[in-house]
Amino acid sequence: MDNEIARKQADVVGRVADLSGRLPDHFAVSAVWFDERGYEAGVTAGSEGVQVHYGSGFLYVGGVEEAADLPRRIFADEIVWVTALVDETPAHHALARHDDPGAGFADLQRPMFDQVMVRSWSGKRDRD
């Protein structure tokens, strides 16, 4: 997809808002990629900032350069999607470096979980 297609899609949304007579309460633009298993990675720029996600793990980033770097690192299996499980139930999702998946849970006050599931873009770094 080239930039012209993305601009046209954004223009359509803008025209719909104009024709409806009301500005949207929230506006976001997203780009999405799917791995071979159907898991989604993407970048969303919206009123809350710029967010990068893979599966259910996400990070808000400071700018365009970081937003471009994270998907590259996801596609290279350097950044993975981690899920903390409590009694086999997903309790928390995050993005983390492949060599330190527990860092994705560093912000939890009491990280009490039984297992960490890891998903990587290629599947080569997956752990259940």
C-alpha cells in the first residue's frame, strides 16, 4: 500500500465527518500487519498518542521514529508479546524484549502469576 491510498482513506473519514455535521469524538489512523498465525501487529495514531501493539500487548510511544522502530523489532523477533497467566487465565499482556520477557510486567505492583506465555512474530521464540 502506498501513501496515496492511506491519504485517500483518511480523506473519506474526514468527508463523512463533514457530511454528518459533527466532528468525531475520537479520530485514529491505524496500520496493521498479520503474522502467519493471524496475530495482529499495528501502529495507531490517535488523540491519546501513538500506540504500537502485537496481539494484546501494547506500548504508547513518544514519536514517529519509535513507532517505526518497534514494528521492525517485532518482525525481527526482538520484541515479543507476553501474557501473564494466573490459573491458566490471561491476567496481563505486554510487549517485552525477547531476552527479558518478565520486563513486560515490571510495572505491576504485585506480579503474582503462574506462567508467562511468549508469542513472537516468526513463532521461533514462542513459549507456552
